[in-house]
Amino acid sequence: MTAHPERRVDVLTFGEAMVAFRCAGPLTQGSALVARLAGAESNVAIGLARLGHQVRWVGRLGADPLGDLVRTQLRAEGVDVTHVVRDLERPTGLMVVEARTADLARVEYRRSGSAASVLSQEDLRAALDDGARCLHLTGITAALSDTARETTLAAARTAREAGVLVSLDVNYRSRLWSRDRAHAALRDLAALADVVIASDDELPLVTSDSDERHDEEAAVTALLGAGARVVAVKRGAAGATLATADERHDAAALAVTAVDTLGAGDAFTAGLLSALLDDLEPPAALRRAVTLGAFAVSTAGDWEGLPTRAELGLLDGLQPGSAVR
């Protein structure tokens, strides 16, 4: 990764962006579908772009209308897609999100053999050479295929050697791989990360103990001892923790009405990375992260309700039914 200060973006991320077809009722009843952009890395990219950061997303998309939709929506949100590759042989991945009840959403994926599954180091070369302040990765990309996993690990090594901040959101998906396979791959990836973000049940996947019954404090200490500068633990409605070698801070989740929890973890990650880029102190960084998570769960869609920088204070002291006048 070569530094080019005049072109360097704040955050570079890559992975599989898909089209999500959402339906408001049972799919078997022929409920209407609405097509929207989806994907953990693209969610983070949009969250950061709305907060005013320069973000670049790289990935492989099919040369199809779904790929056109992905690229168009990312560009509309201010995300740089200069290095996106269009695949003439493989399709853009898709997912169907069915709102089965008010409290239950069922998700079906169609991503096997997608363009993103053959993501290679060559696809990232130009973007890595252009440089970035931060490289953001997720365990989802590493799970797509052997090629994608090797590409993710190589990108982390390249960035680490260049002194670029490396961020990893574990983002374990049981439909993509087993915990044993994930543990073997993600432990190596976490060893190259400066920032590790995980839910409390994901911590064993990036430490030496793969048992789900684990000591959270010991796992966080192990990650910090292995080279991480920041470890964030997400607990959903129970709040979150941010730990460094010198201090630990806990924050409660903001009291909002939950509408759609998909994308909440990605929003948290975007808020945290934004705060780190802005050099905020740990308590303020954690506050921004949980604030973006609150925006995500209290609005419909993975990323549609994420705030601009000017809107970060909207939820301060919020009461149900409040109106800004």
C-alpha cells in the first residue's frame, strides 16, 4: 500500500454488496417486494459518508441490473466506487428479507457463485495503492470463499505493513461457515487488526478459546495483548463496551423504539470508526457508536435512517413522540 496523500481516502472497505428484496408480509402470500442496497461493508461505508468522511468501497458486481442498482445507490450516498469490478460471468448476490411478524424477520440469501465470491487480491491492488487512513474488514467477506478469505488476509497484512489502521468487525454468519472454520480464519485476521469489533458471543472466534462459554474480560485482554488498540463489544439493547490498554468504558443503548434491527451492528461500527478518525476520546467515541446504532434500529432499512453529522444530536434527551420544532 503506497501513500498518496492527495488522493488518500479516510476509509477503504471491500466485500459483497447485494440487493435486498424486502417484503412487509409473508412472502408466500405474494407480498410486494422493494429492492434496496444491502451488505455489511456498504452499510458502514454509507454511515461514514453521511458523517462527512471520504469512503471508498471495492467489490465485484455482476454486469446486471442488480449490480447497476448497487453502484448507483453507493454513488448517490457519496461513496467512491472507482475501483468496482463488473463480472461478465457471475451475478450480483441478493437476499430476501421477509417481515414475518412485527418481531421476526426471516432472511434468505442467494450469494453462492456470486461475483463477490471470487474477489481477488488483483481486484484490490489499485485501491490499496491509492492509500487510506483506515482499512475496514468484516468476517463476512472472509467467509465467502477460500479466495475471498485469502484476499482479506492479504489486504490486512498490506495495510498493517503500511501503517494503515486496520479495523475488523467479526460479523459471524452461521449460514456461511461453521464456528470452527470461522475461528481458524478470524483469529489470524484479528491478530492484524488495530480495532476489533464483536458481539459478546463472537469474542471466542477471535481469541485462543473457541468455546462459546468464555470469560469476556480475558478475551478482551487477550486481543489487546495481541496488538489491538481498541476492542469494542456490542450487546444490542444491553449497550456496549469500549476497551483500550489503559481504560474501559461502558455505555447503555439509547432508549428508542425499535423498528428494524438489521444493520444496527454496521451502524455502530460506522459511528466508532468516525469517532476514531475524529480523534475523539473513548467515552465520546462509544457514545457516537451507540448513537448510530440507535438511529439504525429506530428506522426502517439497513442504512436508510443513518444520520448526517448535523443530526448526531437529534436523539439526545429524546422522549417518545418528540418533535423537533
